[in-house]
Amino acid sequence: MCGIVGIVGKTPVAPQIVEALKRLEYRGYDSAGVATLEEGRLDRRRAEGKLRNLETKLSQAPLSGVVGIGHTRWATHGKPNETNAHPHATDKLAVVHNGIIENFRELKTGLEAKGIRFETETDTEVVAQLVTYEIRQGRLPIEAVAVTLPRLRGAFALGFLFSGEEDLLIGARHGAPLAIGYGDGEMYLGSDALALAPFTDEVAYLDDGDWAILTRRGADIRDETGKPVQRVRHKIPVGSFLADKGNYRHFMAKEIHEQAEVVGRTLAHYVNFASERVELPIELPFSFKDLTRISISACGTAYLAGLISKYWFERLARIPVEIDVASEFRYREAPLEPGGLALFVSQSGETADTLASLRYATAEKQHTLSVVNVPTSTMARESSVIAQTLAGVEVGVASTKAFTCQLTVLLSLAIAAGRARGTLTVEEEKELVNALVAVPGQMTEAMKREHQIEILARDLSKAKDVLYLGRGTSYPLAMEGALKLKEISYIHAEGYAAGELKHGPIALIDETMPVIVIAPHDSIFEKTVSNMQEVAARGGRIILITDERGALEAGLDTMATIVMPSVHPIVAPIVNAIPIQLLAYHTAVFMGKDVDQPRNLAKSVTVE
């Protein structure tokens, strides 16, 4: 979750950019840089490590330009060193980038065939070289960006600075957030409003697919088709350090929309994009090869993330997995073979039952690995090793982005385990890693179904009971969908394995019962269709979440079909988390519920 800042100013902007970047340090980073125009010529300073290293370089060799861009980088493609630090530059432009360009290899190969040489290991340099190539073909900077953006796949935010253009910055958003700040003869660009708060009290948030042309006269905002659009300007308190909802009504909505970005950031921590391998950022005190069993324990949504990972560990690494709700595990005194692995999942790292389970496992001489979002938490401190999720602060009580980041980490661990145990070939690992790398872009694509889901939620809000069905990894996801709906809308909902329908739940189905079926087209799709036919025969109102092939082959009349992007089956639960979250969110909003702070619930459950 890198940080982007850009300023078209009146006075030297480098000191302001650095101050703004400091406000984005909470996102995490491993290098930083600034680029400005010095008498029309691009110049830049970059440094590995913390911003103080960049400040030292600027004190030794100041930049005096009045237009510039800055960046704090969390390494994705390439090592965290000065060469790979942003801004990346050619003789024509400098660019800063947050996110992942999925098709960078394909684009890079095409450019290299034209004789273009690359200096870094990053995906970002591809963007710089593409736009530069178009400029050298005679296009103006704005035209060059306009023809380049549609060629990029993934989730990203971009900021461009052009040689010889003292009154121009361009920003673009596809999946990752970007805000514009309005000043008096000055304009600003930032990853969020917190970065811009010292300079302006008026910001506009770009919608997904938007790009903006900034000059000292203002902002020309265009949508993904190039059509000029207006975006609402918001007043923010000058100097604010408060948590910012951005252009969203609730924190939960913001956090749902942030998932492409934070999943990408988490992926960068666990995957080497260049070698197409999982490279864990931690040294494990055990070998997956030697394990005979993994014991997983967690609560709530984290438990359901663990349940999905059971399928992954068993399928990819052939390790038997036992999973318990932490409040049960801590009291049933399960026998654990010394030297085994106990794996715990928690957003806060303070969940009382999970922490107690961890302490029991420690006493039983287990290796303890905790997947947590807060590296300073009690669970993190007491575990043998932690695998951190990089979701950032999650304000909404109902977990969304923490859940998908947990899944991302758990799948990375399962792939690493498969490699260590020899159950995955090199080619199979590459296939799985490439499937993971595609997820942020697929999540961005999934968000485009929001309007359809919002309309559907109005009907769902009238229901008293809802069933969710799924098979394989879609079964725990069905449970998560039901949990989300009941915890924020207070509608009774239950998630079942689709094959269990005829063993009891089918008795509940009538013409008033919505049945939400999560059924991507996979090896068990036809089995799930059979269960849907049983629902349809009894008048149940089916809401089908599937992909294009699934929608074509289901052959049933449904209340609604939400057609998701086609994805690799192994990552389907990460991408398909989007519609179940949106369905719960919009249903609760339509009902007038407090979605960020639902009744009787707390963000971190620190007591029994």
C-alpha cells in the first residue's frame, strides 16, 4: 500500500512532498523518492529505507522545482533498493505507482522487441517506458497517457510528471485510491486525504477508472472512456490526522473497496513476482516437510478463513488439518504431538479465546504460527513466528479486507508447504502464484457488480431468513456470507454445505426464502447445480454467484445471477468474498442499520 503525493505549486515543492509522505508512513514502506522539474528538466532523489534517508539526500542536494511527485514504496517487483525506488524516470517523464501491473511481462517483452532497454526489476518501469514510447511517436503527454492506460491490467494508482511541463501532473486510478486537492493557484494529488490535509481543505476522490489532468487552474477529470466528468468536492479539516472515510458513507464500504490494494500489498510481502515463487518473509522454526498435522484455531471470520485454508493445505501440501473454533479448542484439551504446528488466525492479535488456545499449544510444545494484522499484538509477541497480513487499520466491526488478506497469506503458506513437501512441481507453483497475482485486478473487476448488488439488496432486506450454499472452498465462504448478513443487517442467515441441503435445511425452503448459492464453474459445479434444482423445485428464490460459464450452464431461472470474473479455482474464495460483502453491506444500509458499529459487537473480543 504505497504512498503517492504530487504538487503543482508556486514555491519549491520537495519539502512539502516529504512532509506529506510522512503522513502516509502508516501504510508501510521500504524506500522513498521525490522528482521535480528543475528549469524544465527532470531531477530526482531516491533512498532505500526510511524517509530520513531521503531527507538527508535532499539536504545535501536540494531540489527547487515548483512541480513534483513523491512516493513511499512497498516492494512488489524487485528488491527494496534505490534502483527500484520510485519515481521511475526516462528523459521524458517520471512516474509513481501504487499497485500491481499484472501484464507487465507481456508489455515489457513487446517494448524490448522495439529495442527499449530496462534499468530496474519493477513492473512500474513498464508504464514509464510505454508512455515515453508514445511521446516519441509524436503524441502529447495527455494523449500518451490516454492510449496507455487501457493497455494496463491490474489494480493501480499512478502519478505522472513530464519533462518541460511546468504546469502539468496526471493522476490515474484503477482499483487503488487517489484523491485530488484544490488550492489557490495550486493543485495536489495524494493516495488519501490525510496526505493532503496540511495544504488544502477541499478534496475530490477519483472514481475507479478515472484519470485527472492537474494544472494550477484546476483539474480536468475524465472517466475510463475519456469522457469529462465532475466529482464531488469534500471539505476536510485542515491538518486532520483523523481516520478518513474518503468518498464513502461508511468505513465498511471504504474497506471493501480497499481490498484490491491491500491484497496486492500483502501479496508483495509473500510472492516474488519475477521468479513466480512464494518467498516467505519469515524464517520458520520448523519444516513443512516434517509435519504430520496442522492444528488451526480462530474465531468468527478468522475461523472461516482458516477453514478455507484447510482445503488448501490438504489439497496442495497433503497435510492433514484439524480446525477448531478457539473457544472450543481451549477447553477440550486436544492431544498434540510435540513438534507439531499450531496455526492461529486473528485480525487484532488480541482475541481472548484464540490467545488462550495459543498458550495451550505452547504448553503442549507446539510450534506456533499466528496470522495477524497487528505485529505488536499479544499473539504476535507470544507466537514462535508470525505471518503478518498488511490490511492496514480496519475500522468497521464486520471484517472485510482483513479476511481477504488472511486468505492471501494462508494460500501463500499452503503453496510454500506444497513446495517444501514435494507435492507441487515448479510449474504448478508458478501457475498458482500467477493466479494469486491476478487477484487484485479481478477484485477490481468484481467491484463493477456493485450497482446490481445494491438493487438486489433492496429485495433481500425484506427477508426474515436467508440460506447460503456452497461446496468445497465455497462452503466456508457461504458461512462467511451468512455471518456478514446477520451481524450487520440482523436478518437470520445460515451457511450450509450444498450437499447437506437434503439432510435437513431443505425443510425450510418455500417461495419466500432467498437462497444464495456460491458456485464458480469448477470440478464440483454440476453437483451444486443439482442442489440448486432441489431448491428451485420447492419455490426457493435463488441468487446465484458464479462466473460466465457457470451462468450459461446452470440452466435455471434465478431471482438474480451475479456474474463474477472467471478465476483460477484456487483463488475463487478470495475474489468471491466481494459480492457477499457487498450484498450484506447494501442490505444493511437499505434497512438503516449502523453497519460500522452493529449492536452488541466489538471489533476485538478480548474477554470470554
